[in-house]
Amino acid sequence: MSVNSDINKLLKAYKKRHIYLDHAATTPVDPAVKKAADPYFTEEFGNPSAFYEIGLKAGEALQDARARVSKILGCSANEVVFTGSGTESDNLAILGVARAKGRGHIITSAIEHHAVLDTVKHLEKEGFTVTILPVDKYGLIDPAQLSKEIKTETILVSLMYANNEVGTIEPIKELADVCHKKGVLFHTDACQAGGTLPINVKKLGVDLLTLNGSKIYGPKGVGCLYVKSGIKLEPIIYGGGQERGLRSGTENVPGIIGFAKALELAQKNAPEENKRLIKLRDKLIKGLTKIPKCFLNGHPVKRLPNNVNVTILDVEGESIILFLNELGIYASTGSACTSKSLDPSHVITALGLPYEAAHGSIRFTLGHSTTDKDVDFVIEVTNKVVEILRRISPLNLNSDEIQSGRGSIHYK
Amino acid sequence: MPIKIVKNDADVSANNNRWVYSSSVKSHFFHPQNLVEDIKKFDESKYDGIGVVGSPACGDMMKLWVKIDKKNDRIRDLKWQTFGCASAIASTSMLSVMVTEKGGMKIENALKLKPQDILARLGGLPPRKIHCSVLGDKALRKAINDYFRKSEQYKRIVTEGFVVIDPDTKITDKDIEEAVLEGADTIEKLQRKLKVGINDKKVKAKAEALMKKFMEKYYA
């Protein structure tokens, strides 16, 4: 059979599905969330700062949402600041602490989201000093190594709760404890964790914590930052003084109410839903890694319940994604070809893997809509797509060599 | 509890029409032309020249084989294999069509083929994907040079006109062109990639001017 006829056969063999497996990018809004937010678009549209009835009603709804979020976080309501996104919360936490202190040393890790990494790198230009911690081959940050890197000038440590690309869950409590022993503030970006992992800030021991709506079946355009009482932050947005002066701008009332509802639902359903997701996740990992020269990225167990990230050698991620797209499967890749910067995934390379491994990496992130049948289908067609693309490819890389971190040809 | 997103057929078929690239790219990606169908059965010795460019680390690599119509000095056949994204696969496929159609391209014309010629036939690519289409013409020139070498037509071998820009690091205009195609759009990014003009302001200015020239050429 020729490659062309095999492609035709594959594309015609199935009715186009709708299998969304990019929940780490964003989630659909839960209908219950939409229902909760709906009245605040047109009916209860008042400005929460106003003194008349419709303003007061919006204000009460806002405070109610704040109280509900603080209950889940295990903090007091005035420690919750609503923002416009997870990125904004990260920026407020990092720039806020740094600029309030004026100078000092900041520690972060090599696998952070760009919302943290680029913010920290920007502060380097403003005269702050920065240490970027490496991770081990699973993506784990070592608390002992963090301890060694903390200096007397260190003002802030920002380390993510769970990684968005490879799903590794960091030992947040231990990392926070290390910081507190040395009197350093600890921020965590918990955007990927908010939907599935415990987020009680007291139990985690964090001083600042970022969440957002669009990863937890809530609305886009809303995030939140937990700021432990007593921590001084310099705002990054100035104006009407909303959110205790930390985030000026009329509050996104429907978004915030939707966010509170989404967080409640996610946390309530997590114990049961996680069991279901982990079963599906492990089935998908098992099925995909049966493909020759395909291996798992990230930690096998300390891993988000919905994250599958594999590298498939000799084929390029974008090609796989576009074939899967044609069959109605939506996933993402760490290949350079799909990144805006044209750089391959900084997370995959931080695991000690060469560029070749990043170019062939595929991430499937499962969600509420994912079924057992979906997983079977994805395994079946990914096998076929890889078989076709390998016949088009001139490569034959050595998997052991790649997994031990040696690329056959180095990036120029 | 699971949220089911119900999509009707109309929605699905509407989605079918949304694709990130041109229909020509899509067509070549899903129907690659002149591909080596089975490398195990492929008889390399029937071909007159081989060209390989790119690397797996860069995310694009291409190998192509040419057969020459020696009497008419034309390309009679071209077969290829590509590792890369849709743009890379489609542009190799398009290149193979361009040089073999209408009785085969004259070698002198094939040597002059530019990435822009392939791009035009593909109906364009998004700006940041243009670098994925620049390997084909280079692989073709390498394969033709390989043919010249094997057939002892040494005088015809084309050594591309490199101009050394930085005498310290031997960076050429070609290197700068490739860096621009790989995304360098500021002198800082260019220097990060190439270490050009680090100790010499004049060289740095020259490199920056060249970078702007290539940016104009590819992205204007």
C-alpha cells in the first residue's frame, strides 16, 4: 500500500469526532457556571462600587463570591484579590513583591510558565538578581537544592504547583517550608492544579497563590491571587482602587461569580473525578507508549490526573497534531513549529532531553468530556498517524540515546 | 457530571473548512507527491544525486534523490523524504512537482530555484512558518551538485556565494539569512544565535543591516 492510499484510507475510515484533549490550554465553561454568571451580565449589571441598589446588589454578589473562594482556599476574604487572568496574578505576585521591596534576589524554576519566567527575567533588567532552579528528569524541583540557593538577599521564591506541559506535581509544602525557615516569601502558580488538587493555602503553606478560571471550567478573563495578610505588594495597575488598591478597574462581576462557582464545583468533584481521570490517563499512557520509540515525559505518578505527555521519535509534533485534527482530536505539542517564538518546549529540554524529544512531544490533557471510548480511539489513530508519518520521514533516531539526553545532531 | 458538547454535523463540517494553512499546503500534506513509498525497496543506485539538509534537532530534515535526463540536461525524476511540520512536508512535495512537471526542469533553472518560488506555488505560508519552506531549494542544489560531482562535471558545481561578514567568527551573509528565517528579528536575537560583531561595532552594524535586508526580503 502506498503512503497516499494509506492516508486516504485513514482519513476516510472514521466519521469526524469531537475529542477535545487540550484541557490544560483551556476548558469549556460548565453550564452551571454559566448559569450562575448569567444574571450579572444584563440584569444585575451594576458597578459594585456604587451606593445605589443595583450597585449594592452587584457588590454583595462580589463579596459573596470572594467569601466562597476564601473558604475553599482556607483564608480570610480580604486575602483574595480578583484579577483578569492567571498571567496577571503571576505578574502581580512577582512584580508586586519585588517592587515593594525595591531590590533583592528572586528564585524560580526552569519549567515555569512564561507568565512567571518572563516576569522574573524582566525584573533582572530592573536590577534584581535571579536564580533559575533546574529540575530532575521527571520535572521535580529538589527542596534541598532550593535551600542551597536561598541567600540573605532573597526576597521571593516562585515555583509552580503542577506543570502545564508534563503534568509533574511539585512538593509545594516542602518547598514552602524551606522558604519559611529562611524567612523568604513563597508564591506558587496553581493554575493547572486548581481543578484537581487540594488548594488550602494553610495546608500548602504558601504566601501567594495564583489561580484562574479558564482551566477549571470557569470563564476566561478572570483570575485570582491569594495574598497572605501582611504581605506588601506594589500594584501593577493603578486607578480606582478596587481590590484593596491592588487591582484597579471595575470588577468583572459575572466572571468572578462564574470563577467562584467553577472553583467550588471543581474542588467538590475532584476526589471522584480524579479517580476516573487517572484511570483514563494511565490507559492512554499505556496505549501510546506501546508505539515503538515512544516514551512518557514527566513523572509516572506525581502527575496531574489529566495529563499525558509523550515523545514520539522520528516524527514532528505539528504533523501529528494536524492529522489528529483532521480526525477531530484536538491536542498540543512542544514542537518549535507551533510555538510563537519558534523555540522548542523549554520544559521538555529542562528535563534533560534534547531538542529532538521536544519536536516529537505530544500533550493530551483529559477532561470532564473524555470517555473510555475516546481514549481507545486516540490510541488507535495515533498509531496509524505515526506509522504514516514515519514512512514520510528520513529519520531513524536512537530512543535510548535521546532518553539519556544525547541528541544525535546538536541544535546549531 | 461530564459536560457533553453536542456538535451537529453542520458544525463539524464547518470546522472542516478551518485550517491553519492554504488549501494547497493541505492538499500536499495529505497527498504528498513523489514520495519514496517504501525506503526498504527503494533503489538509490538508480538515482544520480542525493541531497540532505536540516537536522532532527532543528525540527526539519529532508532527503531527496534526483534522476537526471542527461541528454536534455533536465531533472527527470525526484523522490524525497521529510521530517518536519506540515509546511516542510508540503513544500518538499510542491518542490518535487515543480522540478518534474512539463518534462522536467532544466538544471540551470533548478539551480536558480528560490524558496519564494515554492512559497508562491503553495499560496503562501504564515510569516513564522516561512522558515519551514527554505530547505527544499538547498537540498535540490546539494543533490544536483552531488550529480555533478559523481559525473565529474566539476566545473558545474555551484559553491554558493558566501561573503564573510565577521572575520573573527567567520559568520557569512548566508548564516545571517538563515538566522532571520529562524526568527531573529532584532540584533540581540541575531547575536544570541550567531555571536556576530560582539567586539566590533562596524561588523555589528553591517550584520544588522543585512538582517534588515533579509527581513525585508522574506517578511515585508
